[in-house]
Amino acid sequence: MTRETRTGGRAGRIQIEGSRFRYQREDGGGAEGEFSIASLEPGCQSVLLNRRAYRIAKGPRGEMLVNGRPLAMEIFDPRELSLRKYGPAGRGRQEISAPMPGKVVRVLVQPGDSVEAGQGLVVVEAMKMQNEMKSPAAGRVAEVRTRAGATVAAGETLIVVG
């Protein structure tokens, strides 16, 4: 899995393969090594990087709190950027798919539920990390194609919002 990052105004890229990570900043700095992640409570994880523990939680104004200290950080899938170039998101029927193989931990909505843009729909665990799939637009849940405990393949449609 590869994600683009912006931390303190600096762009970078993080690559995760199994329990190995590599972080490379645009200025050439970075780090690599072993990692693990465990959920402590909703919105809060414990991350172990090269035998150092970090408590990561969501903070105010979109910041992340790392061991209680605010850090302006964005992490995003580079594929999302290419989708934005080809047209506005959120128009018409939207299929929310698994970004990688994993296991469905929780389904947060039911068919017929009204949802807002950015609202969590389903939580998928992959490579020891839980990923909450969010609605790209406001609408109504048209279909739920999965259930808690199900194993899913990369690209498999989980929820349809229409």
C-alpha cells in the first residue's frame, strides 16, 4: 500500500508492505523499518515504529495528536487525486469498494439510511490496520453488499450510495 502525505507543509510518501514501512519526504529525508498498529478506541491507535510507541488520535481542525502533540498531517491515496481530475465526485450512484483485500469489521449503515458526505459506511481491516470507508457524497444507501466478518477482495464493491 502506498499513500501520499503532507506533514508540516512537506510532501512525502509512505509505503507499507506487511509489517515493514518506508517513509520518504520530498526533501530526501525519511525513515524505514518495522511497525505495528493497534486500535485503542474509536479514532485512537497505538503505533509501534522501530520499537518506539506512539499514541495517535484525531485532534481539532483536522490535526492528528501524536503523543498529545498536535501535528498537521494529511494522508491520502494517490489514486483519489487522479479520480478528482476526471470529474466531480458525488454525482449519481457511488460504489464504495475495498481498497485492498481484508476483513469487514463493522458495517455502519443499512439500505435506506440517509448519509452525509464523509460519513463512515463500513470498516475494513487490512494489514493490521482498520480503514473506514466513507461516503463520497450525501445521499441514501442503495445497497449493502457485505456483512461483518466477511472476507473481501481488493476492488470489491461493499456499499452503494445513490
